[in-house]
Amino acid sequence: MKQTATTKTSYHIPVGPIHPALKEPVFFEFEIEGERIVDVDVKLGHVHRGIEWASRKRNPIQILYLAERICGICSFCHPAAFTLAVETAADIQAPERAEYLRVIQGEIERITSHVLWAGVAAHEIGFDTVLFLTWQMREKLMDLTEYLCGNRVTKGIMTIGGIRRDITEDMIPKITDTLNYLKDNFEKLRKIFLDDKTIRMRSQGVGILTKENALKLCAVGPTTRASGVKKDVRVDTSYFAYGDLDIDFITPDVLTNEVNGDVYDRIIQRLLEVKQSIGLIEQCLDTMPSGDIVVEPKIPKLLNQLKKVNGEGVGRHEAPRGEVIHYVKFDGENESPYTWKVRAPTYNNILPWIPMLKGEQIADIPIIAASTDPCMSCTNRVAIADGSKKYEMQKEELHRLSIEKTRRLMK
């Protein structure tokens, strides 16, 4: 606690860093005056799972299954970026049909992630009915993922030089039915998030990230596009079959004719991207060529080829949260890569939290943090120190404050 010359009293509230259920703890320290945040500091590095180190004892095919466990929600985008990096280093070009299949899998994952995010965001401001609606939609997508991949979470679909499972003609009706279901429910979701008065009051003008700060702090994905920055790896550096598809940058002004960079714009951004992803999947189904889905089906032969690679490669993929980068280096002597480095999109979207949170109320912390769709542990408590006195606010208490603010606005 400290006092200023104007007798205002500020308190330091530490949030985090440890929550036993999740994998990426983060530590916040807030300075508040009353209910308003005047400063915030973010610290990372509280846990090390050793995934990159584990790759030193595995071959590239085995590493694919490590990569998809970096994030359960993004279990396609990490092996996709790793595969692109290895293919660049080894000068391998996947068959054309495989590139279209990769787009379909990536866009299904994007929709699934954005719909999940919409439910979590609704929960953070006390709209659990919307949470159940969005997760009902997500369940349809999980069923489709299981139908196409055999798995619901870790898909095991990517391989170096192609993709492991094809989409046959008799499978297309199932995909089409799911897309039609999403279209039928999309308008309902849009009305809830964009037309509901209380959601607008909780999100408009809250957690603003200006275009200048988005660029300066290197934000990625929907977080930066919602601030008006036209940055998308699918368009900037076309990969897979994106270069053959009708795709362009999406920013909130497409719908509202203006960009404010607030939580409301980040809601709009993801809803627009869901609609875009549905269209991309339909394009792939309509134009996908026939042919092989993998360059070398014999894994021992592929591994023997990779063992001789002496070089490095970078794989960039537009994950649901933004650009994910994988770097690999081979020394031409070992089956395992000499090194493998990963940069997930959440890393870039942490520093933007600082300008988003400054000046806002404590009750807005959950929805502002959630609006970037972070892939890391939430905290289980908030400890507040007032001189010699100390008391704790549990995670449930912080969530309660957010719901109470929603109810006050609804009156």
C-alpha cells in the first residue's frame, strides 16, 4: 500500500502465478486505486515442461506427437508449423491434395477454438446460458473432428510430406451437414454477442488496444486484427492451399465501418473469422484436386531421408490465436533435430494486456484477459495486502465481481 500527495491510496494486488490444473502459469501484479487499475506488471517463466528438450531424443515423426501436445485446443496448428519447418529444411513438397486437406483441418480447428472462446468469454461476464449454447455448437465440431481424424482432441493427422487421412466422397455430406448447422446457429450467436445491450456495455470501450500499440507490441492473430492491423500469415505468406483460395484480411470495420480495438471488436473479429473459415472449407471441398495425400508413405524410408538433411527451416502457421512459429535445424548426422524452437502466439499477446488493463476496473480483468484468448493457466487466488492485514480473494470471488458488474448494468 502507498499514499500519494493527493492522499489517494493505492494497493498492490498479486495475481498468480500457480494453478495446478493448467500448464502455463503467469504472474500479474496490479496497482489499484479504489476499483481502478493504475498499473500492471506481467511476469512469465514459472514452469518448464521440457517439450523442446524431449525432442533431442526423438525423430521428426515422433516429435509431431509432442508438438500437438503443446496446446490441446491447437493440436493441429503446432504440428502443422513443425511440419512446414521440416519440409523447408528437407526440401519436401507435399502433394496438392494434401495441401487442401490441411486447410480444411486448420479451419475446422479455428472454428472450434473461436466457438470455445465465445463460450468462455460469455462465462466471464456471467452469461452461462451462452456458454452452454456455444459448447453445444462446439460438440458438433468435435464430432466432425472425430469423424475425420479418429480423435477428438489430439488429432494425429499431420505428417511430414502430406497428411495421414483423406476425405472421401462419402464423407463430404457429414462435413456439409456440420457447416450448415453452424450457418443456422451463426445468426443466433451473432445476435447474442453483438446486439445484446448488456454485452455491449461490458465490452464496448473496455480493454482498448490501439493500432499503434498492437504494432509496437507485436500482437498477433484476432487480437491485432481487431485493432485494425492487417496481419495474417494465410494471406501475407501463403502456404498450404491458401494461395489458391479466395481469402483476404478481415478487420472489424468490415461489419461496423470503424475500428476501436476494444473487447467488443475482438468479439466481432472472431465471429467474422468463423464465417470466413466456413467459406474456406466449402471452397476446398469444391475445388480440391484428386491425387496422393503423402509424398512418401513408408516411414522408415522418410526417416532415412530426413537423417541426411543438413540445414534449417522455419514453419509459420496462422493458428486460431495468431501466428505460431517453429524452427528446426538438422546437422546431417543424427535422426533427431539438432534443435527445435517454438514461439506460440500467446507469447506475443501478453504485453498488449498492459495497455488494455490500465485505467480499467478490477471487475473487467477477466473479460479483458479472456478477450485475447490466452493459452495459459488462470490463477486460483488473489492476495491483497493492506499494511499488516492480509486477506485473499479466491478465483471464484474475482469471477463474482465480474458477474455483479453485469447485473448492475442490466438494472
